[in-house]
Amino acid sequence: MSAVTASLCSTLMFVLFVSADQKNITAESGQDVTLTCRAPNNNIRVVEWSRADLGDKHVLLYRDGHFVPEGQHPSFKNRVDLQDRQMKDGDVSLILKDVTTADNGAYECHVLMGEINLLKLINSTYLHVDPPDHKIIPAESGQKVTLTCRAPNNSKRVKWSRADLRDKYVLLYQDGHLNPDNQHPSFKSRLTLQDRQMKNGDVSLILKDANTADSGTYMCRVFMEETRSWKLLINNYLIVVPPGQKMNIKAESGQNVTLPCQSSNINITGVKWMRSRMEGEYVLSYQNGNFERDNQDRSFKNRVDFLDIQMTDGNMSMIVNDLTPADSGTYMCGVFMEETRSWKYISYVRLSVTDRSGPTGGSVAVIIGVSAVVLVVGFLIYKRKRRSNTHDDPEDEQPLSPQELVGD
């Protein structure tokens, strides 16, 4: 029970927890999901949906026919509702819109019923959201950038958006035309679809003259006629840096290296290090106080860590141990923005790893062996020529005996 619920229900005498099987729900990023919950009667005064890792914040609180916004976690504002506000037949199911991996967790449904001031746990539902496909796109100011996306054939409506733009979108294309209404003004005359015919489902976006303000998470959605809803297809993480400000780090194989990343926000709930051309996997991910091991690239397991696990003063730098040339590439560091529920990438590091110079033990042995063979062959040739020069008559020349080959 959250602190908000306790203050609102000041007459609450006790809390009853009942045994309930936990349900499990798996959803795709961008979907709307319903977490079902049914109370035993219709005389419901308070409904609270909570999640343990949110502390004293709630997901939804509904009291006496009204939603209570105070104490709601900001990531759920304007994204949750009751399936039936009349709560007919005790239905207090929760609708959660546009889910992301940040919504993963166990959701508990509590109700306060009748006149006995009893707060009762009805059930618990664990929600797992599969991450969408994603691409990391580094760029310099002034460049033209292509944000890739492929939709099902015959798609008629495409929407590109960025979470921090709120109700404004990047591009909306429907019925063969670009719709300028509600487009964010910073994108006017700077973007178009790569193929307006959308052949083979290509709905990639071309952004011209990129600048640092364009950095962010770009989401590509298509409208599905069957479900009458938008489907998220892919996230493109774009980071744009001013010319000449790319950070280049050189190292040798076997060394450890620190890739720097600093955030002005010291209240960090999520950090993610990615590498370009690493589709669907990440280097290091940390959210809500825990490392996320799912979808971590195998080559980085047990080799990466934060320089400061406390992330003091916003320090999110990453250590990579025991480097190999395969670690070369472009790395980007992102922080999760609670206000917009999106990732913002703030650091761009290019790492180049070379092999240590000098031959290995095995190669030294091969070199010695080859040299010995060359010396022996050379000595035999020299010996043969020397002997042939001691005979005036070539007919008298006899082949060397085995004893003569090894010495006089």
C-alpha cells in the first residue's frame, strides 16, 4: 500500500492479503495491455494498482468515482485507465497504453470494499514487454540521416514520433500524402520518406541537415487496420554531435579501457550502453537498481561494468576489460528520461583496438625452424659447388656420399 493510499483512507483499520496466483502477461513494445482484476462485490470504494519497485508512488488510484493524480508515478500519467469506471460486476481491470520495457514488473491490484475498511489484495500480474527492434545511428551536424523502418506490405498510414515531443509528431503519412498538422516545427521541410510508394514495406525516414537538437529516440509505427491501432515497429536511436567533437579512444588488445559518459541528471533510473551495428542487443543495461542480463551481447558478458556503480554526480562511464580487436566500434551511452519515458543518448565514443605488436611464441618457433632448414640447404649447396670446383674433368665428378653430406 502506498503512502498516498494510507493518507486518503485515514479510517483504514487493517489490510488483508489473500493468496492469489500470479498471472504472467507478455506484450510487444507499443501495445496496449489489460491487466485483469475482479473484486468479489460491487461495493468498491477505492481501487489501487501498484508496483513494488515504484516505492511510495502508485500506478493508478481511483477513489469515490475519481482518479487521484497525487502520488502517481510520472511514467504512468495519461497512460492508464480502468477498463470499466463503473466497475460493473467488480471489474477493476487496468488498461496500460503504449507499453515499453520500462513497464516490466509485478502489478498488484488492491480494493477497499464496503463499510469494514478492508484493503484487500485481489491478485498480482507480472508484465513482461519484449523490446522492439532498434538501430543506433551516430551522425555529425549537417549530415543527411536515414532512419530505417520496414512495415508490412500495403500499409497506408505511417507515423514517426519522438517521445520528448509529446503531442507533436515527426512525420505523418497517410493516403499518399504528408500531413503537416501537428508536425513539430523543427522538422518542417527537413524530412521525407525514402520511398513514398513504400515498395516492399520501406517506410524509412530521411532527415536532412541534422543538428544536436535532433538527438533522441525515433519510433516508427504503422496503423493496423485489423486491430484499428498503431503498431510500433522499430526504435532508431539517433545521436548527433557537433563536427570535431567525436571522442576517439585507441587501445591495445588485452588492456582495460574506460569509456566516459557524464549526465547532468543525478537522479538516474536507467543507463544503457549500446554499440552501432549491434542489432537487438546491448553492451550494458541498468534499470531500477538492477543490471539487465537479457539481450546482452555474449561477447561482453562478465567484461563490462560501471566505473562508479553509485553513478555519483551523474558519472555513467563504463569499463571494458580484456579488450580484443573485435571490440572496435562506435559506442553510445544513454540515460532513461522518466518525464518522457524514452532513452536519450548523450555520449558518443569511437573505440579502436589493435593487436599488441611482436610475434607470439608459436610464430617464433616457426621462424627458427624455417631458418634452420634454409641454413642446411644452403650449406649443402655450398658443399656441392666447392667439391665440383676441385675436379678438372667433369666426368670424374662423383656424387657426395651420405658421410660427406654431414661432414669431412
